Amino acid sequence: MSPSNLPSTSSCQNGDRLTVTHLSQTSPNLSPAGADVREGLQQIPKTLPAQYFYDDRGSQLFEQICDLPEYYPTRTEASILQTAAPEIASLTGNSELVELGSGSSSKTRLLLDAYCQSLTPKQSSVIYRAIDVSGGMLQQSAKTLLNDYPPLRVQGLVGTYEQALDHLPPTETENRLLLFLGSTLGNLKPQACQQFLQRVSQALHPGDYFLLGIDLAKPKSILEAAYNDAQGVTAAFNLNMLAHLNRRFEGNFKLDQFEHWAFFNEKDSQIEMHLRSQVSQSVTLRQLDLRLELAQGETIQTEISRKFKYPDIVESLNQVKLETVHRWSDPQNWFAVLLTRRRP
């Protein structure tokens, strides 16, 4: 869909270098707001979509999680990118960067350093399109980046991955590099994961690139510690989802009547995060006309985080015409970054 055919949006501009667009919730291709919450909470067992972690408070808590000593994924992926970024810039050439789930863009800085340093006299700027559901986090990060990178131009898209992939404007450079870091792909079940990769492939033109970070399978003790930190930040992050739902859908979840529960499901090779009801209780979400009954000990699954084996993810990518160009990993082989290219 071209920019002129976008659903209703609101934009703010800061000179010629920053544009932030709030994608409308009224897109005809999307379900009504809260339909996914209603569907998940009426299932057995109950679930909630992970996107509801990320109001502004949730985004701030996640940034804190990334700095925790137990949470290895962020620092491991960052160490890989620190080494690989110049090679990525060299392999992809004159490409605009598009990031799904940009957050604070902290790891993206490693790539921006490499792309800004590789600018030729014919290239006046580096284009970065940042996509995130938290408008506050996106605007704050974009303004900081513009101060630190004079050649940078930023377009922020506030919305879901699906909205953004549908509404990407034509690229202004030779190629596009789509970033999906942090092993966020692991939050999707196998079928949804393959559907997402298909959607990514459809958003790219032949010759465009897709850079993917994936968390690899490793011992249970390391995994469970990463999602049950001693400071309780992950627990606060999990519980904040209920506060977000209360505010957004006029709910009455009582956060002190739920507890965080995270464990590694060895059969499915995935971490599972749940909110466990500590009492029997009723909950209402007025805007969704929804009333829930929760038994003591009953849980609501808020996230899965699948841990991948390298051959399996390469096969999944190949099925949607994304061919692996290069792979980088850490010495312990805990995490991998894959550069793929869209085949015709």
C-alpha cells in the first residue's frame, strides 16, 4: 500500500529529519481493538498477546530487563553485532534500515555506526525507519539518535508489526535491510512464526535483506534464570500487562492478586511466562464487554520464547525465499544473527 493509501494517521515532524506516524487502528485489514484480548481470555487455557506488554511503562521495564545480569540475550546479541556490523554494512551496501520493535534502538546504534561510517560522497544520509507500539519510547529514542547521528533521517511508525509491514513506503535507496532482533521471533508459535516470515518476505523486494536475531537452545538452568531475575524486574514487567489492559479496556485486574511464573517447557523448547491467580476471582473488561472467572492457581499465559536450532530456522527461512547470506554467533553458541536475502 502506498503512503497515499494509508488509513487515517496523525504525524508530527521535527525539521526534515524526523517524521512520526501513528498508524490507525481502523485499518480494514485488522481486527477491532481488543479482539485478540477477548479471544485469548476465552480460550482454555487463557492467553494474552505479548504486544500488550509494551505500553510506555512496559517498554521502560523491558529496557531494564535487558541490563540484568541474568538476562544474557541482549548483551550476547550486542557483542555479536559489535563485531559483525561493519561486515553487515559492507554486504548490504546502500540500504535503508527498517526495524521491527525498535524500542530504545540501543543495539541498532552498532549498525548505525557502521552505516554512517560507510557513507559515500553520493549518499547524503542514512535512512532509519523505526517501528514500535510504544509511541513515547519511539519518539524519545528517535530524538536521541538524531542528536548523535547528524547524517540520520528517521521515520517512526507507531503500530504493530502487521500494520507497519503493510504500510512501508517505497525505499529511497538501492536496498532495504529489515531488522528483527532480540529473538522476538521466538514469541510466535510455529505456525504463526512461519506466517510472519511469509509476511516479511512479501514486504521485501528481491535483493532486499532481512537481519534476524535468534536465541539458540541451551541448558534449562541458564534459561530459567534469565526469566526469573533476583530483582523482580521481569515479574513487574509481566504484571504491568494487566495495568495496561485495565487502562486501555476499563479493566479491574488487581495486580496484587496475581504472581509471575516462568519456566522452561523442554518438550516444546520454549520458555513460558504466566500470570497465576492467587485467589478465586472475577475480572471485568468493560470496553470489551467481557467478564472472567479465574480459579485459585489458574494461569494466563502471557508469553512464549522459543529457543531455536540453527538448521530448523534456516529451513523455515528458505521456505519463504529468504536465503541465508551469513551467520554470526558468540563463542558459547548461545545466540545467532543471520543475514538473509530475498530471492526472486
